[in-house]
Amino acid sequence: MSRLWRWMKKLKWAGFAGHNGRTALSVGKGELAIFCPACPQPGINLPTNWREDTNQWVYKRIFVADGNFKADHVRSEKPSRDVWLSEGSGMIPDCTEYHAFLKSAIEALTGAPCENTFRAIQNSLLSKSPCDVTGIVGIACTQHGCYAPNALVDLFKGEQQKNVDFAFLAALASTGVHPDQGTMVIYDIVCQYIIWLLKRIKDHLPNGLKIDRAIGMFHVHAHKDECFFRYAPTFIPGAACVCGEILESLWADLNAIFPAACTATLAHRAEILDDHACDSNHKKALGITRYLCRRYLEAEETREKYRICFSNLTNAADPEAVQLWTKQIEHVEQHRLEDPKLMDIYMAKRPGSAPVNTAAIIEEKQLDIRMRARRLVNHDRLTDRVKLQKLRDALKTLMVQLNKLQAKAGVIATGRQDIDISDQILIDWEDEEDVLAPGSGPTVNEDIDLQPICLPSNGAASEIYASDELEARISKARSHLNQIRELIAERSFQFKEVVRKGPQKGVRTRGQTAVKELKDQISMHAQAYSHCQSRIVKLRADDEILKELRILTKEDIKSSTAILNPNLPGSTKFRLSWIWYSVHQRFGPRWALDPTATPDADPNTLSEEADPATVLECELIQ
């Protein structure tokens, strides 16, 4: 009864059932849904001469796409005989049309240009055996956060490109995007998604429509630096000052209804999602006037601050440099859609540091190759030999690149080149099964594995590059520590949620394989960190840096899934490994903040490095 009541209310609000001369059976796609009243839509809220406006970027339609895997649905044991009341007329598309598109869709898989590993890509081929729907993908307008009609689609086997393609095409059609407006899609993995987009959906797009792309400001920092300058909305003309993560807050509201919808029939579930999404748009429409007035005043104030700042920077710079930069920016903005690499001019480049950074990377590659060569002594596999050869081929290419950079920067080898990557570092971090038994054959290394690198810490380059190397080593060491923390957390998760709780033996076996791979990755980063740390000491870093980047041992990277018993004797004096401490932590007992505290220190006192807000918060609690 409640479903019928909500359906009749929607028909009444939309003018059906006697108000517009059309019956409930003649409802078109998305006609019962409410969309954003502020987004520029020709024929609705734009003047007829909008194409004559010189500021065409104002009319660009910007959408954000995202997936939600909490919106799954449990498969019913018996086929449902439920009736779909508003299929295709609201936020949920017509099921027949959607499934037909998925069957004929082109799936062009490719690696991300930034060479990062994204959860959406990893989960793209995963499915849940008890579920017939694993989640949803939605499209919303970026500035105001209104769902696009017909663009809230189900996922059946992870977040695949074809699911997002259909949602994006549905959003373009249901919101009336004109080809002259142009559009932009903001997506967490757009650097991978956009590559073959036209190949997949070109035949379905309006003629002449230009598609721009961006990555939300929250997710773009998980990519490589190149992706930040190529896809961050900050550097894209017409993208405005948007975060691009509005769907995250919309999901937070919908997450409360997913537990109730996961066991409903598919028709009832679709109507629940449709009702809540329409209600969200309705609330935004009611408050859009006050919101736009407030944002307009903020924009006027911010615009003046930016204008003054930009004017000061321009006046302080050399006029010829400003003229050159202006030409470069204009050229990049005209051609960046064809070649995103042009946006790399925004990256700050230091000619003196490029050879040093490349040399540090090469040393880490050498360390990885030498460890893999040691493992071949006990575990000689053909796949490992092929992988090792590919790494050596890549290393040779890097060596050629390093020679060119050093020649261009005028780096000349001085003194004795002493590559001090001893086997002791490899021995310290290898697993028990990889330890070479007495009498084992020697490790087979090629010349390129042991080739000395021209660096100040090796005594092979001038000391004028020592500061650049120290900066590069510190950055690398911090990066490796972050990777170690994330991998330890992921390994604990695999142990707890997959290996121990896996419903099938095959799942547990795959979990154990994943744990082994994570362990190897942790060892690799630990080796690289140890080498960086030894070089930092050799480059005479100050005490503050040495206190932050300490010697790493196997005890420091242990992971445990056991829950700490607070009543256990001595638990108040328990200390985590130093790798988990950070000067940016705000609140916690002394054992969690200060690794150097004495054993008899009060565990409930704050660290001396706690900020004033932490001290005030602690006093209020006490």
C-alpha cells in the first residue's frame, strides 16, 4: 500500500493522472524525477541567446560519478513476481534497456597511466555469491549535488566501465545537455576510465559534444603527481572551485536505508532508492535560492582575494617570464584535451635534482633485483626468471636516461664510486624460507645489478648535490614508511576477514596467497627504507630528521589481529612500534604518542608535542 501511495503522489506532483492529459502508463524516462534547478539547461532556465555569451565556460555541465558497494541486494531463492510501478520514470533506469546495453557494451581494459592500483579496478571483476546486485553507481551534478534521473544503476560484478558508461549517457540524455555546452565528468579513476571512452560510447553521444575530465580533490592525491596537474579541477578552466566529491556525502544519507533494502524485492528496492534520491533533490531545490545567495557572496569575497594575490605575484615576476608563461598556459589550455601531458608544465622542476632523484630510484631498483636474484637460489621458477629479466631490461632503460640527465646537468663522477649496498640489508629482510642454506650456490647477479651510481653518498659526485640527494632520500624514506603502514594494515585485514572468516577453502587459499604477496611487498619497502636511512645518516642529516627516520627492524613491522585486552597487566605501558607515531597526531595517551617516554611515565599524560587544542580537549575531558 505504501508503494502505491508514493507512486500516486509522484504522478500527481508530475502532473499525470488527469492534470496534463496523460495517463500513468505513458510516463517517459525520468519524468517523475526532480533534477537540479540551478544547472544550466537550455529550454528550461537559459535565455534563447545563451550561445552568444562570450563566457561559454559558464554553461558547461559538470557531473560527478561514484560507486557505492554498500547498496548490495541478497539473491532471492525463488523468482520474484513483484510488479515494477515506476521503472525508468525516476532515478532508476529501465531494466530491460540497461541489461541490453550491458550485453552489447564494449569493455576496453587498460592500465592506468599513473600506474597506481585502484580499489575500483581491483574489484571490477569481483562478485558476491549470495548477492545478485553488488552495489550502485550514481551520477550527480557537481556544484549542487542533485542526482541525475535514470543515472542510478546497479552493479552486478564490481564497478565496471560499462556500468559507468550507461549512467553517464543516461545523465546526458535525462538532463538535456546540449552539444554546444560541453560537459565534464569527475571520477575517482578518470585517468584510466577516459582513455577508451569515445571508443566505447561514441555512437551514443550527441554530435559535437566535447567531454572534459577530472579527478576529485580527495582522490587525486592518491595518484601520482602527474595526475594532480593533469586532472585536478584546480587547473581546468571552467571547472570552478569544486571538490568533486559531493556523492560521498550523498551516499552517507543513503547508507542508512541499504540494510532494509538489501532483502526487499528488486522492484521494491528500486523504488526505495528512487524515493530517497528524489527526496534529496527536492530538499536541495527548496534551499537552492538561499544556498546560491550565500555562495555568491563568498565567491565575490574570494575573487577579490585571489585577484590581489595574483596581481602581487605578477608584479613581482619578470615581465618577460610572465609573457612566456601566459603563452604556455594558453597553448596548454587549447590542446590539453588531446594531450594531457601538456599540463605537466605546472610541475615545479629543479634541474639539479632530476639526476639525483633518478639515481635514487635506480638504486632501489637494483636492490629489488638483487633480492629477487637471491630468491631464485632456493625457488627457481620460470615466471620469476622472466620477471627478473623484465626488471633488468627496464633498469637498463633507466640507466640510459640517468646518463642523459647527468650529462645535461653537468654531473661529473669524482673520486671512487663505492656502491655500498651490502648483502647484509638483503639478509636482514629476507624470509626464513628464502635464507640461503650452507653450501647453496652463489647468487647470479649481472653487471647492471651492481653498477655503481654517481651520487654524493657513494663518494662519486660533488658535494654540491648532497642537499638534493638528502631531500630525495628523506622523501623516499617517508614514502616507504607510508607504504609499509598501509601494507601492514591490509595484511591484518586479509588475515582477519579473508583467511580466518573465508566461507570456502578456495577463498582462504587466495587470501593466504595475498598475505604472502603483501609480506614480500613489506620486505621490499623495508629494504628500500633501510638503504635510504643509511644514506641519510651518511649525508649528515640533522637530529630532528634522524629522530623521525630511525633504524627499522623486523620487530617494527609485525602485524597482529588480536584485540588488546585493557585489563591485561602491563597493558597501560604497552608501546606500538615507532613507525606508527606521527607529530601530526593530536590526542591519545603517552604510550600512543611518545615512543621515547620512560617506562615509569604516566600513561594518561599528553606528549610534549601535543598542540594547544589537544591540551584544551584533554583538560575538558578530565
